[in-house]
Amino acid sequence: MSIRFPNIPYGMTPTEAQIYAALVNADGQVLSYADLVRELEYCPVGKAADSLLIRTHIHNLRRKVGHREIGSRRGQGYYWANRATEVAS
């Protein structure tokens, strides 16, 4: 299943689109795993599940939008590196 919103690339799953929108709308701020899980419509149980869920979707997003677009800070989280992108809510 893929989702289509203005300014969101085609081929994203609903979960990927939610993470993508959260990163872009954070305006370059680092979002932790917990921050990103809170943005999802559902939350799996357990901290380990949260971490694996986010890492998996970040990996898939990087393949779809480009590895340079999503930055990471070790031990902190992820951020949107391309500040020219905006997502309409």
C-alpha cells in the first residue's frame, strides 16, 4: 500500500509517510525514537520494538528519498537534512 499527499514522494507506506512528515516538519531538529513513535497512529509495545520499528522505516525512507536527506546523531535520533522541503498538513 502506498500513500499520496502533497509533497510526499510516491511509494511510501502510511507509517513511512508519518515519519517523513514528522522529520520534515521538525525543521532540522533531532527527533528521538520516542518522538517518532509518538507521531505514529499506533505504538508497538516495548522500547526495543520502538527502536527496531523506527530504524527499519528510516532505512526504507533513506532508500526512497535519498541517504543524505535523513541525518542521524548517534544516541539522539534522526533529523531532516534538506531544509528546503516542506510537507503540507
